[in-house]
Amino acid sequence: MRGVFAASGLSQLAEAAALCASELVTKVHRHGKGDVRMAATVQHDRVRVTVHDDSPELPSPRRAANDETDGRGLFLVTALSDVCGMTIDEPAEGTGKAVWFEFNVPPTHTKSPT
């Protein structure tokens, strides 16, 4: 994950993206079904990381008690990313879901219109 961001000139986002991706992959691995797949898409104004599995059941954030060691992953992703969400696959794509987050690319990395 860090390599994708570094290769795209976005090293400053790498740590937060790696943490968000780790949280989503862990959640899908523990509560999902089938293979876990991850993809990163870099566009001119944003970077999206998507984690997919074969279960159509959407995750739901919960309030973790102070002494609990888990239950904060989706809150972390929401707090660190610019936007996040989840979708159930279209029937033609399968029966799973995708959970994703995006970071806006800092303005110094976007090309100005000519």
C-alpha cells in the first residue's frame, strides 16, 4: 500500500492509507466470506482504496467500550479518510460487497487546467 502512494508521489498520505487499508482488510477477514481482494485507484484528484469480499452483509460501526481492544476500525477509517463508504455488488458482479475510502490528492499534485 505504501508503495502505491510513494510511486504516485503521495508519500504524505501513505501512513494514513496503510492504517485505513489494514483496518478494512482485518474487518473483512474476520467478518467477511471468501477471498479478500484489495485495489487502489489513483486519479488526478483522489485516491480510492477498495476492499472486497464475497459476503453481501455490510459492516456496521459500533461503539466500543473504553476497555475493549477492538470495535473502532470503521471510526478510524471515517476519521482519517476524506470520504468512505460501502456498496453491495451488482448482480452481474457477484454476491459480495466492497468497502472503500478515498483521500483527496493535495493541490500541489493536481495539474492545473490549460
